[in-house]
Amino acid sequence: VLLLITIFSINWFVSGRFHESTDNAYIRADISLVSAKIEGYVLAVPGAENQSVHAGDILVQIDPTDYEARVQAARAALAQAEGNRASGQAHRALASADVQRYRPLAERGLLSPARMQQLEIQSREAGGELTAAAAGVDAARAQLAAAELDLERTIVRAPIDGVVGDRQVQVGQLVRTGSPLMSVVPLQSVYVVANFKETQIERFRPGQPVIIRPDVAHGIRLRGVVESIAPASGSEFSIIPTDTATGNFTKIVQRVPVRIRIEPGQEGLELLRPRRSASVTVDTRE
């Protein structure tokens, strides 16, 4: 018994007193929410539930008929605007040539001042029409770019590598701008958020080693590293923060979220899924 007590005491003094543990820890991932950017009827949903996808893979196809027609109309409007600009350029060139041609005659008194003034006014008007026509070309190009962008948005692609989940869209459904379609979960970049008591984090520093024991398999021990500590307690970010300035006061030890990065290439990482629970132990030795 004395030997066991001695071994336990030495172990606690050497390492145990530097370990802080909690079972209030959960697997997290930066889930990407996929939403519709345009309105239309869904033609196909290639992104199936629980399917692995890569960035750029097609998830949803929206009927492009209306948007193709808008692109054609925008191209026709651009062609018309370019024609108006060409006509304005020719009118401007002719008016400028008339001014240059008749100015020597006016200087020698062979042309009335009123006629010369009229030619100069026509030249300025031609310049203004050309400026307006050029602006019309720019506006038509912008409308064409917007129409082509909307047409491109009829194909919804995966923003990141991951697994499709929470699919809410079906073929034939009318989706509107901002409608949630599905989520893409990046299982290759999951991490752990452990909620330690504020009395435990005094010696916490980024870079300290962590042992992670996921509840899905108690025999697995994963290595991790403290990545960052939240700037406030979890209750501070809740919808209704606790207000201790009113009513009776009961002191409650707060929990502080600590983000833990999981080292890649370990056996058992494929079992980790967002929102699954785990237990973690941080080694706070220098």
C-alpha cells in the first residue's frame, strides 16, 4: 500500500498536477452552407445525401431557360449600343470636318457668323451624343455580364471538399435567392472545442499537447494541440447573456471554449464527426 501511494504521489507530482481534463468537449467543423443565388426551378440534384464531393463538383442544377433568354437579349442590346456608338462616331467626325472646312471661309468673311456658330454647335452636340453612346455600350456590357453571371449561377457547385449533409432541395422545387439547399461538411479538417472551467485555464497556452478520447471509441487516443482560447466565456456569446447585476446572486464557475487542432495522419480520424462528444486532457507543463 505504501509503495502504491508513493508511486501515485510521485506520478501526480511529476505530471498529474499539470494535466487538466474535461468531458465537456465536442468535435466541430467549419461547415459550408450552400444556398441558391438565383430563383428558379430545380432540374437535377447530383449532390446526394452523405456523398463525398470535391470543390467545384455540381450539387444542384436550376432551369437555365429564362437566364439564357436574358443573355441573348443582353447581347442584342450590346450590339445595338455598339451600333449607336459607331453612328455617333461617324456623326462626330462629319461635324468636326465641317467645322474645319468652313472656318477659313468664315475668317475671310465668305461665311456668315451665324452659320459658323451653327456648325460649331452641331459639332458639340455630336460629341455629346458620342459620349452618351459610349456610356450606353458600357451599360449594355454590364447588363450582359450580369446576365451571364446569373446563367452561371444556375449550376450550384461545391465550395469545398467534404461530405454532403442536410440536403433540403428536391427536383422540381422552386428555390429563391438565399434558399438553403444543403451543407458540405469538411471531415478532413475537423477540430475540437473543449469547454474548460475558468479555474482550469490559468496555465493554458497555444501549442500545448492534448490527448483526445472520442466517445465513439474509448480505446482511441488522438494527439492534438491547443490552438487558441476564446476571448470570453461561453455564456457571453449566448443569445441571452447572464446578468448577475439583478436579483439574488449565485456564483457559478464559467466555462471557456478552447479550440484544439487535431494532428493529421492518425488512425481513427475517420470516426470523428461534427457534434460528437469527446474527453480531452491538456498537458500544461512548460
